[in-house]
Amino acid sequence: MPLLDEVEAMREEAEKAIAGADSPDALEAARVAYLGRSGKLKDFMSRIREVPADQKKAAGQRLNEIKSGLETLFAGAKDRIGAKAVCARPLPDPTLPGRIQPLGSVHPLTQALERFAGIFERLGFTVRQGPEIEDVFHNFDALNMPDDHPVRDQADTFALEDNAILRSQTSTVQIRVMEEHVGRHGGGAGMPPIRIVSPGRTYRPDAVDATHHYSFSQIEGLAVDRDVAMADLKGFLGMFARETFGSGVKTRFRPSFFPFTEPSAEMDVSCVFCGGKGCRVCKRQGWVELGGCGMVDPNVFDAVGIDRELFTGFAFGFGIERVAMFMLGVDDIRRFTENDLRFLRQF
Ligand SMILES: [Zn+2]
């Protein structure tokens, strides 16, 4: 048989093999047999020298035509088989319930913090934050706690290196804001009014139990202006308490002592669970302690360079955990940091 007749026979055979392939494996076998590196087409190409010289060119052209024809068929078959493979897969059942991606939510402490900050913002306070790693000046000296003050004991703060400690209260931000005011206005008087609240984490090396933790959050407030009085402090904190716990809540101020305020007071609110009659939550007292407050000690103004003769101010600080525990009925401060989803999902 002349070479070209053999070639045409091979082409028919290859076309049948490709058309008949019904799986990716069968198709690949056909490709290797006819179009592969040592396949039949290649073999014919090397036999072109058997063709008489005047027919060589036409034979070569015919072989190339057959090659590209088979390649086209092969590509078509590949698509056909691929599509069949996809169809062969079981169809998704649209009636099945979807997979639910669990959504996170805001941590109860952050919720409480944002709520408190929001109330003070509506009362005209600006939210300010400061560094958690502080120096001794901002944490103690400027807050009227001299070198020999007992809270400066190594055992009462987390000391880092040299002058650096983890802040033990958010009052450090008050100092930074007052300094900023003084510097910004070129020193001297005329820089207040200041009205800020600073929420954030603080650290003390307390043994951890149901009501103590080495890391806790505070919200601290400061108002400085001419003629700010204790009555203003009581007015603002009373509004805060009613916004937070409801209009029926009563407040009470007990004399206390803090180095950075004079006079100082502890603020209590009437128990929202028993209405002041006494219950388990308020330990039969009818009152729950919210935090400390007082009029800014003039020594603090001296430390930051505010004229103590011209300005007065009040300051307050609440433990967020304590208030949140009271509001949410949480019995153990450790719940906030355990990352137990059974607890966190309730809020
Ligand atoms: Zn009570």
C-alpha cells in the first residue's frame, strides 16, 4: 500500500479512537498512540523519505493537515469528556440548610466601655487614650504620689525597666492631656476648659480571685475650668448613673482619700436588683460602690503647670469590670478573660 493510503487509514482509525474515548484516560491513550512523541503520525513523518521526490512536498503538507485536524478533534473531545465528568458529579441539593458562619460579637467589657464613654460624650466630654506603658512621672509624681508613697512600692506595680512601668491607673491620661494643653497654649493660664474621659486597661500585681485581677479596665474622667465645684461633679456623676442604671437610681458620696484629689469621695449607687432593700448582689447593703472621685488636688495642677489660683477641676474613675459585673449579673471577674464562648455568647 502506498504510504499516503496508509496515512489516510491511520487518520480514520485515530478519528474513531478519539470519538470513541469516553474517559480522560482513554482519550490520553489515544493521544499518545497517534499524536505522541513516538506515536503513529511521527512514524509516518519519518517515512516521508520513501515517497518519490516529486510527491514529497504534497505528502508533507497532507501529514501536517492531518496532525492539526486530529489536534482539533482531540481538544474538542477533551472538553466533551470534562463536561461529562462535571455532570457525573451529584448535583448540590438546594433544599439543604446552608452552612452558617458563626459571627463574632463585641466583648461585654468593650460594650460596657463604649456605653459609658458614649454617655460622657453626650455630656460634652471627649474620649482620650494614652499609653499602657508609662513612666514614673505620669503614673505617680504628677499625681501627687511622692517617692515615699506606699503605692509606689515595687510590689504594687509591674516594673519593666528603669523608669518604665505598666500604668496602675488611667489617671496618667489626665496628666498627659493637661500637659498637652499647657504646652499647646505656650504655658501659663488660659488653656482649660478640659473635659475628657479616658477608658483603658490598667495593671496591678493583685492575686487573681473572683473580684480581683492583675489586669482590669477603668474609665477615668477629668473636667477643669474656672469655678468647677463639687456640685458639678455630683451633678455629672448623677446623670451618668441615671443614664447607666435607670432614672430611679440613687447616688451616695462617702468621704474618702486619694492622693490626687482633695476632697475625695467614694460614689455608691443604689442596688438596681433590690431597689436598695438589700440582696445577694449588693451583699445586703442596698448600695454598690461605683468608684472614686473628687476635686483635683492643687498639687496636680502645679505638676503640670496649670494655675491653681485660676482653675479648679474634678476627676473620677470607675472600674469597668466592677460596673459591668453589677450591670450584667456576672459573679466572677475571671469570666471576662477566660474566652469561654459559653459565657461570651450570652452578651
Ligand atoms: Zn441589692
